[in-house]
Amino acid sequence: DPAAHTTATLRSFLIAAGPEEAVASFDRRLRRARQVERAMAELWQVWAAAKPEDKVKASKLLALIHHTRSDFRYGANYEALGGDPESGWVAAPRSRRPARHTLFPPEAEDLLLAIDCEMVATADDDGALARVCVVDGRGQTRLDRLVRPAAPVTDYRTHITGITAANLDATEYTREDAQKDILVLMTPQTVVVGHTLNKDLASLRIDAPIVIDVAFLYSLEGFPKRTPSLKHLVEQVLRREGFRGPDGKGTHDCLDDVTVTMQLALHRLKLADGSETVPGSIPVPPPADVAAASAACAAAKEGLRKTDLRHTLFAHRLPDRPGAFPALVSLFAACAPEGGRAGRGFEEIKLQPQSSNAAAQKFRAAQIIFSSPEVASDAFEALPAIDVGKDRGGRMQKLVRITVSPSEHATIYVRTGGGVDAGDAGNDVGGLPAKRKATDA
């Protein structure tokens, strides 16, 4: 149990047993944790001698920061942020001496700074900064600039970002310029606000110790582990319809996004007024498509429970694009032994309902049903594989190459159905943690 040991003991263990990268990661996380604690202590010290009413509002702001830090997603999203100056990272301003209290502390709103970024893909960075907008707690725009990435852009994602090649060709503003302009707006007590803010800070390469992630302050009723989209929060909390256009699929407006993000944070701060405690998360109704997808997945799981899973194989990480499903059919038509309908070996191939995570990654899953467990087993053995191993549930699994088009190939996972937990059969994308090199690759 790591909690039962000192940091010195844990570091010594990593030095002895772990790779250098693990030690560096541990040191970075520890350094960041200490920076956060120091920044939080200094933030509270600013209000130490304030009027009671000012101190109450300050405690509400600190509670929202605490709720962000205590969310189950915080560790994975924020604790690993930061890096060396050589890799382009800069740190938010820090006090050179202990903060002093004042009889006239700043208003909580004056400490807030919301950031939103649009990212494009380059040859060496899938989240290269292309636009940055900053709004303060009074709703004033403090920065709105297009940013030219350091490397050539491979995907402008114009349908999402609204950014074109002409836009970026017309600017000489760089990420380093954005860092300088943002750091000028910050003080050691600045609380940075955002929706899934970790992505924006990673793109900017700014290490900010005090953050509020509004995606952690609201939750979807019935889906506590799902992150609500900014669009859905704007519609449900701020009651603003058509935020992403009539069909909800319009391009992002970075300045509009950062403005509503600040409004969502201020909404939570206002709700805290006059209350003794601040709820960690306020539930909102889920989007209709999430509820429908959940019902479809539940129906599919029920159907799987009624199926003899020994008759089945499951294909995962199937690209969600034209040509992928015919390629899957061709794969099993070519390798399956004689038997079943039309001599194909399999009886039916059914696409499974997509989870929101699989849909976001543009993957599908499919169930391949055979006439008997023996035919299913023979078909699995006959699959030409790149790698063979076991998935997270201990089931045999192969990494297989399919031909989507004459010029395009993709790799998918195919695993056996015996012993499967029907609860994850529809969309588990799995992995090969215990893999071995296949002899039939």
C-alpha cells in the first residue's frame, strides 16, 4: 500500500525496481502536489484577516477547487501535467515569499481566469495549439488569438475548429507568444477555469497548480462516470438552446466556449452563496442519445446472455467507416472451416451498439456467431494473426490485419466468447497485455 510509506521510501523503491521514466514521473507528480498545496495555502492566507462575508465566499471558491481535485478523474488528467522547459513547458507565477493577508482581499471573481483552446494535428503533435481565448471572472475578453503551430498541419479539423489553412498562414503568433501573454494575466493566486481544462493546459504547455474543471462540477443523472459535454451543460444549466447550431454539430467558437465555461463556474459559485456546504457535483439530465444508447446496450447485453457464447467470436476496434464491415465478412469467409450456412463457417455477423467512448474513438464491435462451439474454435485458430495473447478478462485474443480498401489496412482484435462477461461484450476494445508472437503472422 503506497499510502503506508513515506515518499522517500517509495522513491527508493522506484529507483531500485523501476525504469528511469517512472522515477522522473514520480518526482514530477510529487513536485506538482507540493506546488498545489503551497498555492492553496497561500490562496487561503490572502483572506485570513478578511471580513466574515468575504471569507465565506472565499471558502466556497476553495470548495470548488477541492471538488475538482477530489474527482476520480483528477489524478489521470492533471497530476501528470508539466514538464521541463526544454520541452516547452512554463510554470504559472509563484510567490517568492509567503503571501500576506489583507483587510481588502480580492473578490473571488477577480481571481478567476478561464481558458479554452482549439487544437489541430501536426506530424508530431495531435493536439497542437491553433487558437487560444481567455476570459476573466468579470466576463471580459483578455486574449483571443490564432496560433501558428511549429510543425506543418496534417489535419485542421475545420468541421470542429472552424480553422482553415488560410487562417493560420496569416498569423505569426506562436505558442510561446501565447504563454507569455497568459502568464502576464496570472498571479500566484489565479484560479484557472476550463472544461476538460487539462487538454488546454497540455496544448499550451502551461503548468497551473490551481484549477477548476467545470466538467467535474456537474454530472449526468444515472451516468456518474461520464463527462458531460460543454454543449449539454450550456443547454441544461444555462438554458441556452442551439449552442452548437440547430443540429448540435456546428463548429466550435473558442471565444463563445470560454465565455460559457466561465459562466458555468460562476453559476456554481453563486449556488454556493448562503449555504453551509458546497455539493461536489450537481446532476443534470443526460442527453437523449446517451440514454438511448444505454438502453440499446442493455438490450444487446440481454440478448448476449441468451446466446451460447461458446458459439461466438468477438471483433473489436473495427474502424467505423465504409469498407470495414465487408472486410470483416471477407476475413471470416476466407479463414472459416467448412460448415454453417453457405459454407462460410459463420451463421451471422452482427454489429454491436456503440458505447459513447467507442463512438468518440470511431470504433465498432461485432459478434460473429457460428453453428457450434467447435466451428467457432476452429475459425479462431485459422485466423492469420499479428499477435496472440489474452485480453483483460483472460480470454484468448488475436490481433488481426484486415484490408479495408486496396490502399488501406487496419488492425482489429478478435477474441473468443467462452467465459465472456456479457456486460462488456458489446464494446470492450481490450488489449494484449499477455501477448506472444504468433507463428502464423
